[in-house]
Amino acid sequence: HLIRPFDYEKLTISDEIIPPDEDEREFVKRIQKLDNYITDGADYSFYEKFFFSLQDESRKLFEEWLIAKGLKDYAEDFSFCPDIYLNFIYAYIHDDIIILKSIPPIYFVEFFEDYLLRKMMVKPHEYISWPPALKLFYQFLHEKGYLDNHKEIVHKISMVDSYFIEVLKKQFS
């Protein structure tokens, strides 16, 4: 399988900030509520239904944002990526407490190197869209008011991006 890095130059995204609407503000409040469940040590069974409804909402709102930003060709594929990522963050046991806005770099390595490859069965070249999709997801979260600054997290994902390509090459050679 020929696995090449994602061509970021194909992503022509509008620089215009899209302020959050009422649904998006409520969505951010719901993420913050989920974060509180995690930081307070709530049992997963306590917030499981809440998490799944948030996950569905995330996909819809992120896809709409991608389209509004001029990425209609990527919207359907990219909007699915945060589903698995949110599962990794909120429904998977970690050694540390992690939430969307505070994830140590080692967990990005774990996500791309292990979790994603175990949970997703797609063609090898389809995995390369995950780093750009997650970078855009964090930009979306920033524009909607969840994050003060998304650039540090995007940088962490970028640090793993080329490593992930090498993992894919080894996995599928």
C-alpha cells in the first residue's frame, strides 16, 4: 500500500471566524459538563447516555461548521473522525485524567498508534485524514468558545502526524 502524507494544501479553509449560535453555545456547555464529570471522577455508567448524545451532536455541528468554512468535500469524512476520538477521550480508561482541552502529547501517540488502528477498519490510505480532521475539530472547538487557544493542541497533533504515517507504513507493509 502506498501511504502518503495528507496534502494540507488541498484544504482551502475560510479565515472568517464563525461565531457560535445558541446550539453551539449549548454544545460547549455540555462538553464542559462532561469535563466536570471526568475531573470529578464520575463513573462512566453515570454519564454514558449524556456522552453519546453529545457525540451525535458533535458530529452534526462539526459537519455544518466544515461546510460553512468551505470544506464541503471533506465534511462527511472529517465529521466522523471526532466520534472515535471522543470515545478515546471520554470512554476509555487512561492513567491520567484527560479532557479535550488538556491532553498530554503521549496520549496523541497512543490514540494514533494504537487506539485508532484497533477501532477503525478502513483502507490504509483513509487513516491519513485523521490528523487534519482532529486539527480542524480543535479549531472548531476554539471558534465555538470551548478553547481559548487551539494552536498548542494542533501543534501536538502535528508532532505526531509524520510519526503516524510511519506507523501506517509499517502496519500495512
